Amino acid sequence: MEKEVFKRAIQEFQDLNEKTTKCREFILDKEKFESLDMINRDLLIAQLKAMETYLSVLSIRLGINGSAENSETDESKSRREQNLK
């Protein structure tokens, strides 16, 4: 993953994590949540589940690509050290 794309994915993860937390807190606030009609409560729960799934996917992508980026960095360091010898 390109460095800029990786940075955008990190920002997207952080933004989504904040929105997911707010949505979860709203649902857990019994007074606010129960003020909604049943269809909106069900839709909000479905939305939260989708957000959590997307958050998990982003987390995995960041982990995989972060590891790949770190490996490339280690390879670069190793090559540089070999060139100095």
C-alpha cells in the first residue's frame, strides 16, 4: 500500500472509530435510544454493526500493510548496512 493511501486509511480508521463510539454511546443511553421509534432503533443497531465490521476490516488492512511497510523498511536497512561493509 502506498504511503499516502496508508495515511488516509489511518485517518479513516480514526474518524470511523470516533463515530462508532458515539453511535454505541447513543444506543447505550436508554433514555435517548428509547425516544426513537422501533424502526429507527433497529436501523441504528444495524448501522452500528456495519460500522464495527468496517472498522475491523480497516484494522486488518492497516495491520497487514503496516507490517509489510515495516518489513520493507527492515529490508532497506539491511541493504544499506550491507552496502556499508
